Amino acid sequence: METAAVYLDHNATAPLRPEAAAAMRAALDVAGNPSSVHGHGRRARALVEDAREAVAALAGVPPAWVVFTGSGSEANALALTGPGDGPRLCTAVEHDSVLRWVAPDGHLPVDADGVLDRGALAGALAAAPAPGLLSLMRANNETGVLQPVAEAAAVARAAGWRVHCDAVQAPGRLVPFDMGSLGVDLMTLSAHKLGGPAGVGALIVADGLTLAPLVRGGGQERGRRAGTENLIGIAGFGAAARAVLDAGADEPVRLAALRDRLETGLRACCPGAVVHGADAARLPNTTCVGHPALGADIQLMRLDLAGVSVSAGAACSSGKVASSHVLQAMGLDAAAARRAIRLSVGWSTTDSDVDRLVALWGRTLAD
Amino acid sequence: MRTEPALGATVARPVLDDLGADVEPGRGRRAVVAMSGGVDSSVTAGVLADAGWEVVGLTMQLTDHGQATPGGRTCCAGQDIHDARRVADRLGVPHYVLDYEGAFRRDVMDRFADSYVRGETPVPCVLCNQTVKFRDLLGAARDLGADVLATGHYVRRRVGPDGAELWRGAEAGKDQSYFLFATTRDQLDRLRFPLGGLDKARTRALAARYGLAVADKAESQDICFVPGGDYARVVERLRPGALEPGDIVDTEGRVLGRHAGIIHYTVGQRRGLAIGGTAEPMYVLRLDPVRHRVVVGPKAALGRTVFTIRAVNWLGAGAAMPAEGVRVRVKIRNTFDPVPATVAPLADDRAAVTLDDPARGISPGQACVFYDDARVLGGGWIERDGHRAA
């Protein structure tokens, strides 16, 4: 029997929201370069600024703080390198696009739930030769576990440090969501994590912070990111941000109900299933679950062959299912880490999607 | 996204008949194909899809191709994985990559290095077929609900009175049966080798017909983890310090010269012996891993008729090799014309091999594979001790 595909991988990429698709289609017909003085240019510029206002509203910041980039990874790179060459710290469970900019001895440990070890942070801050940059993710992409960003930022800033937050997984899932409550200097967002297109991200830069650009050339984005703006992508980003704002505080409640339905189902069909990070505060849409016997690679393939898309750990360019550095940082042995898959629901997910996953996963236990 | 229709649905059926691929109708059953990114396994996937199998392509990532990331984790696909994925796209079949780096390192590369250090000349392709391919990949195929695992090996499988039989590939120059001697009957039950009846030209013709970009891809003769054939460097990297220099001696123990490590030599080798002043050309007779000695002698001393083998796999009639022994033809290395011999079982899965006529270059660590004409009857690993006793 042919059944529709089920997509439970919103943390990798959320399906494009209809609002974003419509905005992008409209932008396709706008010919101008946003830097041009003529009418075409002004219309293009207006689309970029509309989107900037929407993203700023989502982040709870003034529009002037929003710097559009080509991806979340680029925004992270700009955040980590832009402030200068001082010492850098981050958690051991950050996304690779942050980890790569921080020397291994600056990767702060996490506890068994995946939460930053505050003592280790205090020690590292005290031991650093000079104030530098601390980077903390708002929520982990693999487990959904939240970091105590506001608390850690207060400690770091009191020691003279700048603080960056990779918040790509947070919008639409944590409401209210705003940069001010985190007390950070820099924050990364990504369009395709919230139902916009891939290929566009944003770094939110607090007033008064100067950043050395990665891409030099024209004066776009106030000199912080040269290159003609990705008009279509930015328009999609803005529309998706607006849709997230419109969904409001009800959406995380709906997502949590889906997630709970999912986890209740998994536990019912498999008492041996382990939800990693379940005891920590976490996103309402993410479940990282360990199978009692099967490796994540086999689970992924079986589910995919049945039309259900999930993932294991972070997506990897080779398609290979790599062992998760996140779960290993949480103290899981390599074998247990290799049995964990990630299920992430989102704006397009329904109860029947979740039920289908549970039924298929239960079948993998029977053989 | 695939832009063209799946070939399985559009290519005319006579392909199988006029080019002779050995494949039964799939009727919707699921087949896992081990896709390396080369032309052989790509065509294997094509003919199975063509024959109505639901093909799932799996590519094993065995080594990191030196593309380890600064963080020490590997997240990069080599060209071969890319090629396999593109072939699967073209055929319209799902494709996945399996991380077998750990198992490959442990079961193939480490054992390869240890074998050399023991003074043997290993055959890593057999170890790979025995472990990561027909143990792990076959297990993955079962976990995916596949009825069969197909590979692009040039061997044939037939079903006889005792079940599945292994036969040489139809084209002698391409036959890979030597590397599959350790395949068990249970494994053969679930394996398929659609290319066994083809020659390379026909395989390439099929690749071209299926529109596969790999149709003209060059074939590698190297061991996959020994690029350029410099195996000594690989052993040195895996077993640092194991390469002890030593003496080159004759059978009386007289020192004739020095060598840089026994791993540089194999039994029967003449070149690379830095010795002079002997009356006739000298050949490596054996390698002594304990005293780090290369023992040399004249060509006449190389001939052997009796040696023993271990870990014997029996694929002939009956559950085990007949106790009274069996007349066979044997290959003692891949590039060797089979010669007549008698094989008799010993305890502990060992066997004694007695050649009708002496053969040169019988190297411990190589496989001795038994044939009855084109059928593979099994084989085992040539042992050091039996060799010395001969």
C-alpha cells in the first residue's frame, strides 16, 4: 500500500512554509539590485528591509542588528572570528560550525543530560589569559537540550567576555524567544530551520560591537558581509520569521503534545528505549532515542525504505552515519551512541506522522 | 532529485538475454547491492533493477581517505562513494553509506599487517570478503529485509544437490573465485553474482547501456588501502617498529647480506636481494620472523610438494571434506594455473595438501584454493610450519 512520506527531521531542515514559498515566488519577479538607486533597486531593497524587520522582530532586536549571511554556519564563523583573536570557549556539544573555531582545550564539558558544567566554565574563565569570546548554543540540534545561556552569559560578561549564542534551533520552539533575555552580544539564526529556504542565515549583532567581515568588498550589510543580497532567500527568511511569530505561543504547546505522543508511543512499544536528555529542559520538538539493539544506520535505512525520514546525529556530507560527538560528550559509550536516532517534529507534523513512526519502530524490535 | 525515469522501469528486458548477466527475476523482492562506485558493482545494481528486484545500494566506507577533519572525526566522502551515489540516483534506487572503518581496520588492515610481521604474505581481499562484506554487510542486508546480497564479483553461483555452489567466473582473466574461497555455504545461499557469466567488455557495454557515468572508469589493481602498492609503508604505519632489519642467510645459516625487514620479501622472490657472489641466482625460500632472517637458496630448493593449510572451508559435496582425502586442482596464489593435488583433512579444520609435482613460491599466508574444473571446492590458508616440514 502506497502511503505518503513522513518527515520527522525538522532539525535538519524544516519543510518550506507556504508563506515563505509565496514570498520567494514574488521576489523572483523583482529585478533590481538592492544597492541600486533606481526604482527596481528600491523595490528589491524594500524586500530585504521588510525581511530584516521580520527577523529582527523574531529575535526581539532592532532591525539594524540583523546581518544576513549565506548560512547559519557562516553566521557562526563571523561571530567566532569577527570580534578578534582572543581566547574562545564553547561547550563540547556545539555544532561543528562552532567547534571548528575553538581549540579543543576550550571545549567545555557537559553533564550526563548534556548541560554545560558551570564549574568548568568558571574555571576556564578564571584561567584564561585575557577576556575572549564564549559561544553557547541555545538548544542542541541532536537532543534538544537547552543550555543555561542567560546564566552563563551573565557570568562571562561579568568577567569581560563577549558571548555568542547559536540559536538556530530555538525560533518557533521556545516562545517567547528574544536576544535581550539571553544577555548575549551575538546570536545566530538560520532560515531553513524555521521553514525558510536553505542558503540564508543571520547574525544578530548587538549595538556597538565591531566585527571584522569574512567577506570583504561592497558595503552591504553595513560593511559586515559584502556581496549582493540573496533577495529571494532573504524574502523567504522574512516570511518564515513572520509565520513563526504569527504561530505564537500555541505552537510550542502543539509541538510538545506531538513529542509526548511520540515518546509515549516509543516507550510503550519498547520499555528498553532510552530518551537521551529527557531529564533536562529541552526543546518541545526533539527526541533523541536509543534503540536497545539496532544501530542507528540500520534504523535510518529501514525507516527510509518505509518512507519515514529521520536522522542520527548531525547530517554528514558523506551520508555516512557518524557517531555522535554530542552523545559521547554526555558520557554515552560509543556503542550506545551508535544506536540513537533523532526525531524532530515541526510545523508540518501531524499525529498520524508520529503514529506511523512509532508503528514502524516497534516493528524493528520484533525481528 | 532524479530527473529521468528509473531505468528498471524503462529499459527493455532483452538486455539480460543478449549480454548474459546471471540473474533470476526479482518479482519485487529486495536485493542489497554492495556498491563500491566501480563499474562492476554499478552494473550489478543495474541488472538487478532491470530484472525486477527492489534494489538497495549500500556502500561501505572502509578508510577515511586521509580526509579526517581537524577534530579527528571523518565526515567526507571519497570519490568512490560519490560515484556510487550518482549511479544509484541514475538507476532510481535508494543508496546508503555504512561506516565500517572500525571493523575494516580491525579485521582486515590489522590482520594484514600482523601477517606480514609474522613473515607471511597475506591476501587482504579474502579477509575483507570474509568479514566486512559477507559477515557485516550480509547482516545489514538481512536487517533491511533483503532476500539477497549481490556483488560485482566475477564468480558464478549454481544450485546443486547440496545447495549453493561456487564456480569460477566465465572469463578466466577476470575470475575472482580465489578471493571467495572462504565464503560459507550459508553465505552463498543469500549471495548473488550477476556478472559471473560476463567478460569486462560486456560489463562495460551494460554500463554504457544503463547510461552510467562509471562505464569508462579505470580499474584499480591496488589493494584498496595500499595506494600505489607500497604495502611496506602501510605495515610500518600500522605496526611502528615492527620492521627489524636482519641477515640474509643460506640454508646452512651462512650470512650472505643484510635486509631492511622481512616484510619486504615473499617466498619465491628473486629481485631485491642485495647479495652477490653466489654461483647461481638466489631465491627467497622462507622468512624467519623470530630471528628476522630471510633464508635464500637456489631455484631448485624452492620446489615443494607437501604443505598444510588451516581454517579450511569446504564447498564440495557433503558437509565436510571426505576423510580419505580428495583429488583436486589447487591454486596457491591468484595468478597461478591450477595443478593436480590430493587434499586430506587434519584435525582442527586443517588439511594436508600434496601436490603431484613440486611447485615454487608456496607462501605462508596465501590461500590454497581447491577446484574441480570450474567449481570451487573450498580452500584454506597456507601455514608456515607445514611448509617448513615439507
